[in-house]
Amino acid sequence: MAPPESLDELLKRVRQCTLCAAELPLEPRPVVQASESARILVVGQAPGRRVHETGLPFNDPSGDRLRDWMGVSRDTFYDEQQLAILPMGFCYPGTGKSGDLPPRPECAPAWREELLARLPNIRFTLAIGQYAQAYHIPGPRRSVTETVRHWSDCWPELVPLPHPSPRNNLWLRRNPWFEDEVVPAIRQRVSELLTGFGP
């Protein structure tokens, strides 16, 4: 019987994936970050064009805002030993009339459970947007606003977030409670886990 596949071996296969190649506007370039030691998991939607070009997750204004919400530097954010980043779709799906298209539906069934099973130390998941929340939060579907409004339901293991894109500036202005209540709690939880004091 063959020994179980390591996370590194699995990540190598993920990064070579061409499952959706025929449906993608550009060549496949799965963008993920993970290590067995990571205690924090960031789950976004799918890479945008700039992320596709650089191969670095959240390497855009959305990432700047997300790092601010978390209270972390770029160096910390990109330290795979501390922080895993597994979007719902690993490749850039293309752009539609109102922004990037949804993550390809083939991706999560193909890879997600295998990857999550190899991240035994995750203590806090940031579920960004409707696709991440639909996968990671059980129960009936609610709007992103309602899901985020009930953020304490999954605390402290998970927090649902709106997308940090500049496209969501209006949402943030209409929902000031998010930055008043949720962001400080996220920063404290992240800080506890990064310094080793959080359960």
C-alpha cells in the first residue's frame, strides 16, 4: 500500500492542474498558498487578472484592504507557514459585465477536501464572499450582508467577510458596523494566533 500523499506532493499536482483549461480565458495558473503549520485560512473567490499575472494571491487593492482588516503586513500575509490561502477557484475565470466571473465549479470538488484535510492546524477561517460562505458555513443560504451581520454565529473558528474590493466601498459606507465591530475582532483573533496565544 502506497504511503499517503504529502501536502507538498498534492500542491504540486494542484499547480499542474488543467481541468478547466478549455473554459478559461487564459492558460491555467492555479494560485494557492499552504503549509501544514498554518493556523489561519483565507478563502476568497478566485484570482483576478493581476493575481494571475503575478502568481501572488491578493496582490491587488483588495489584498491591501484585506491585510488592513487582518492587521498584518505583506510579509506575514505571504508567510505560508502561518497563513494558508485557498480560493474557491484556483485560476482566473475571466471577466463578465459586473466584474470577474464566478470561480469555475470544477475546482472545489476536485481539490478542496484533499487540501483541507492536510491543514490540521487551522484555527481561524476568513470566508470572503458568497462562494466561500456557501462552502464553509452550514445551514440555509443568506445574502452576504445577512451572513456577515451574523458573524458571531461561527466565531471564533470562522468569520464571514464581504469582498474587500474597492467595488464594495458603497457597501462599507452603508454598513459601518462592519469596520466598527468586526474588523477589531478579526485583528485581535489574528494577532492571538500569530503570536501563539490563541486557542
